[in-house]
Amino acid sequence: MQLVFVHIPKSGGTSFHAALEDMSGGGYLHLVPGQNDPEDINTLWGIGGHFNYESALVQSTKKDRVYVTLLRDPVERFVSFFHHVQARPYHHLAQADPELLEMGPGDFARRLAAIGNREVSNLQCKMVTGRGGITGIKAANHARAQFTICAPLTKQPQIVAWLARAAGAEEAPEVQRLNTSKAKAPVALSDTDRAFVEGLNADDMVLFERASAKGWDGFED
């Protein structure tokens, strides 16, 4: 068996990576293509990274895979992504369009939506299925069938405890908040901007709501 963590950006994944590394005793690797590609990932207890379900990287691993991912409220995820970019002038999006650093969240969302940036439009459905243009209902059905855990970020402590037991760890590692960005000032979306972001992420909203309505693993009957 090999754990495969599909890390959706700005959904608590960096903290989850750290917990997996701790509980596995070095048997887990956060993969960064071109930087730390192991010769044989099949020897590892687990792998994770910003790859989607159908990526070649994931499909090249063992046949008996256990897929895990964390979902986040789409509006909260967008706001976190907005802060992430604005706190990093060296971010590739800021380098390509410096005006993003001075925009409010509404204009930021509209600018990226206009160029088709996937970060602001149903990214979670795309990463869970590996396909674009899929409905939230189909993404939820796929996640239920293919993922052992597809759960809201708020369930991370319970998931870490369960996985630690499965890994044979003596105790579950403490989940720490990592890779967070401090806002220049508190951001409150206007009703118009919130509606726009929700519209961009309508399918992600369905996926997240269905996962949140089920058991701790997202799809437990």
C-alpha cells in the first residue's frame, strides 16, 4: 500500500505534509518535480504534491494506492490564495502582472478569471478528478469512489490521528499551521465580490458541501 496525497493549494497541505513526514519516520516524500524526484517512488510509504488525480506522476506509483486530499471552503481558499500572492512580490503571477499586488480581492479575482487562471475557478474539482469542466456532483461521486479520505480541512487533526495509527506511529504528530500569509489588512469581501468568487467556484462549492455533509472522511455512510 502507498498513500498518495493530492495537495490542493491553500488547503492546509503544507501542514499535512509535515505531519505525514513525521508519522512515517522518513517514509513519506513531498515531491517537487525536478528537485527531489526519487529513483523509485514505489519504495516509499507515501508521496504527496501539487499533482492531480490523473497525473502521470500519481499513475506511475504502486497499484494498491490510498488517495487522500483535503478540501477547503472555496471562498476561504480564494482569500488565502489572494493573501499568498500579495505577500510575495516574487510570485510568478505578481511578476507577470505587478498590478495584482495593489488590487483588492474582487479586482484580483476578475483579472485572473479573465486570463483563465485555474487557481480561482473550480481548482478543487480539477485536482480531485484530473479533469477540467467536470460538475461538482460528478467530482463528488469520483472522490467517493476513488479516495479513501476526501475531507474538509477542519477534519485534519482527526485524519492525522487515524493515519498515524495506520502507519504504526506511537502517537499522532501535532498539526502545526505552516505556509500562512499575513494580510496587509483584514479583507472583507463585498457581497458582489463574494457572489463573483462563488460563481467562479460553483462546482467546488458543491464538492465541498457534499464532503462536509458526510462523515469525518468526507464520504463515510
